[in-house]
Amino acid sequence: MSGVGGVRVFRGGAVIEDDLHRIAASLRHRGPSATSGWTGPDIGLAHTRMEPIGPGTITQPLHSADGRWVVVVDGVVHNGAGLRMHLDYPFRSDDDVEVVVAGLSLDGISFVERLRGHFALVAHDLHTDTTHLVRDRYGVVPLHYRHLPGGIAFGSEAKTVLAVGPAPEVDLRSLHDYLTDRVVPAPDTLFEGVKKVRPAHRVAIMPGGHLEDVHYWDPPECDPSDAWSAADAVEAVTDGVREAVRLSLVDGPLGVQLTDDLASHLVAAHVQQLRSGPPAHTFAVLAAGAGSDGGDRARRLAALIGTRHHEVTLTPADFADHWGRLTWHHDSPLQHPADVAAFHLGRAARPHVAALLTHAGGDELFGGRAEHRRARWRTRLPGASERVGSSFSVTERERLLGASAPAARRSSPALGVDATDRALREELRHRLSDHVLEGADRWATAAMLQQRPALLDHRLVELALRLPAAVKSRGGTGQWVLREAARPLLPEELLGPVGPPTPVALDHWFGGHLRDVARDRLLGEGSWVPQVLDRTAVRELITRHEHGARLDGRLWTLLALETWHRSFFGATPTVPGQRRAADETALPAPHA
């Protein structure tokens, strides 16, 4: 894990060194081990690295041998060794970043379409004076940009591009999206003018400041229902999962995040089969007073496959301690209290491992979420998707905001062969990257831990999208093909479906005083939420909760929003830990 950032200037301007220092300083939490940079006539690039340099690792920014390209990369390229064999280039190291530079120098920017892995990169072409911002197919690694007076800043996180230029403002148009599902879909954010590079996109910054957004990968269409036999589908998924996990392995101590989910068990079982040497570590987080989350089943699995298992308990005190810190790292309101639990697990795992494998995508790709099973009957109930999946209904959102959704923000639904296929593709397009993966990147960064979503190899993703719904869900049970692929590795007791996850007891986290916390933070003096939302509607929501209505999710949505605003717009911003001054960040002297 590392951080990338930089700034472009136009109309004959020059990079201000202090700006590049501030950008580098804003990335230090993503890479405290080393900072480096480079400046050209109208561009500056910065790179920070979390892990110390090892054998074959090259310092970034990295120049191509022909002097044309300068590149910074955050993430991992899984097929670097295979690509290297077919590139006629004077390699100096085993670092896959050099493979990226070699490919660019030989094939141009289209080479990024051949990369297999999880990455965000910035590649500057000195011949055309064009800067390319590229993000992986699913948005595992983040990348942002922002227009400035006379230039554009870009970097790993929103706070990177906010380190320079005018003070940030809230994008009030994005509040409707946030109140719908607690996320703002890419390319927008809650910060005015701050954009996310969308997954599977590359944004070219031209010399005059014009942007060109190119979509370089499309998921395959679903195959006809008779194209796959059950046996062929199971065999293909078995091989695909095994290969995806193999690509995610790292040398040295490795951990796996365990929950009640079948996909996490399957990842752990494959890790133990594929690795040699000491057993892997597994980690499960338990919520004190709110039931187990991955407790009993994770414990049985760890004993069966022989991992070094760790259980981590999250207490209300831990929750209160982590909430503000993680919000700052997240750049946006926390989508769910479970994000705090994941960070707590990551922080506990860090002394034992340097990398943690997760099962992100297992539900989204193989029909494991209840939303997928509801997809068919939802199509027959107009408005049902709003009642099932949204934080607030359309009517509630319009009352809180005093207006309907901005027309420009209404996106067309994903296309698919049937309701289940459309639901899966919609999740891949929005929820997976904007919710699951964005949150995972931030809690892992906050824990100073590398996390790898072991199932998000694009070959496995393409296979999952091609499989018809009939092999993903049978008899009302999702993940059928994944269960059959796991059958040779796991006992029957761990293959059966589990009940819905135990809801996080928000009132317990607030020490039994959720109503007091809600009134203080949402209606107290200086609170921002009642200034931008309808105060009467907010007060009625709290009152209904106090009288027994089950409105924890709605209250969390507003509390998280208020906490985010205080973190970034309060008189004294909430910043975890002491940040080094800009002039302490060592960067090389500028050169043309």
C-alpha cells in the first residue's frame, strides 16, 4: 500500500514546491516509511510508501528508459511476471512498477488494459504533456482529482487534493445520493469539486486542462441459461477461485478476515492449501453485547483447517474511540457501524501480519445478498426497492432536503438479462466500489495494513458475470455454485446458509444513551445537519426513535454525516495523530 498524488498547472504556470510538499504530507498516513517526488515544467508527482524498500523494489516516481514516461503506482499488478516475459525492455529490477513503465513506453497508454490486479496509477507523457489517471476495473484502489485555479490536483484520497487550493465546501447536490444509500457514487463526492476516477476508467489531463474520460473495460454479458451445465459451472468456479486466491498470496505472515460468510471460509481454506510454511492467521471480530459476528463458525473453520485463529472484541469504548478517527481516514461519513469493527480487527491483526485477505465481492458476484433474492419480486412491486434498500424513502429525502433529486444525478439502471442479473451488475457498478471497497481501503490504511480482496481477480469476476442466475441461486438460496465449489474443502455444517447478520446494537455502542447522543449531535448548538436538512423532520425522527420506532439506521445516517462535517469543516478539524509539517517531507529538488 502506498499513496500517489500530484498537481498539473496550465497557462505557462510552474509547480509551487509548497503545494507538492502539502500533497505529500497529506499522503503520509498511506506511506510513512518513505516519501519521494519529482517536478517537471508544469507537473509535480509525489509518492509515499508504507513498507520499507526490499530487494528489487524501485523508488517512485519512476522514469521510462526512453525518458518519455514518469509514473507513480499504488497497488499490485498480479500478472507482472507474465507481461515482463513479452516486453523488450532493459529491466533493472523485479518491481512490477517497472513492468508498467516498460509497457507504456512500448505500447502507450492502452497498455493499462493488459494489467491484471488492483491499482491506481498516474502516468505522465512528457512527449504529449498529457497526464493519465487510471483506476483498476473494480475500484479497489482509490484515485481522486480536483480543479484548482490554473490547474488540477490529483491523488489517492479526497484529503490529498484538498491539501492545495481553496478551502473545501460541501456539495449539497450529493446529499440526496448520500441519504439514499449512505454513499455518493463515483465520480461525485460530498466535497464540492472533488471527483473520483471511476473504476475501469482512465482520465487524461490535456495540456490546456481539458479532461478526457475513457471507459476501458466492460463486464461481459450473461451467457444463455442453457450454456452451462451445473458440473461445468462448479468446475470453472473452483478453478477460478483457487487461481484468484493464489494471485493474492504474499510472502511472509498472512492473515484472512473471517466472518459467517461462506466466501471468507473458502478463501481461508484455499490459502491453507496453497501456502507452504507456517499456517496463516485468521481473524474474527466479535461485538460485545451484540451477539457474535463470525464467532462460532469461524472458530470451527480455523480448527478444521489449522490456522492461527484470533478473536477480537469490539466494546462500546472502542467504538467511541475509533469513530472520529476512521471518519477522517474515510473522507466521507461511515456507511455502517461495521466499518468500525473492521478497522478494530485490522488494527489487532497488524502486529501479526502485513497483509490481510478479504472476501469482498463474494456476495456481490455470486448472489449472496438478500437484495439479489428479492430482485425478482421487486420488479412486480413499484417502489419496493426504495423501501427495502434505501436509508430514507423518496418522500423522506424530499422532506429532509426540501427538494427532489437533481436531474443530472439520476443514473440509468444497469442492463441485464433478468432481474437477478441486473441487480448483480448494479452492485458491481456502484455498491462494491463505492461502499465495500472504498471502506476497506480506508480502514486498512488507518490500521497501516495491506488488505487484498482475494476474489476480485477480473478473470473470476468475468466468469461470475457470465454464469446465469440458475447456477448462482437455487431453491431460494444464494451462492449455490460457490457452495458446490467449496464442498470438497469444507464440511457440510459450514456450507449451509446462515441467518441474517446480527444487527449492530447502536444503543449499546452509545452506552445506552443513543437518544441523548442523537439529540446533542443532531439538534445541539452549532450542529450542521439541522442547518442543511429540515430541523423539524430531524427532531421528529429522534422523537419517534425515543418512542420505540426502529430507526437506528436512519439515525446512524445522520449522525455519521454530522461527524464527517465536524471532522473536515469544524473549527478544529479532527486529525488522528500528529501530522508532520510540510517542510519536513523530503522531496528531491525540482528539475525539468
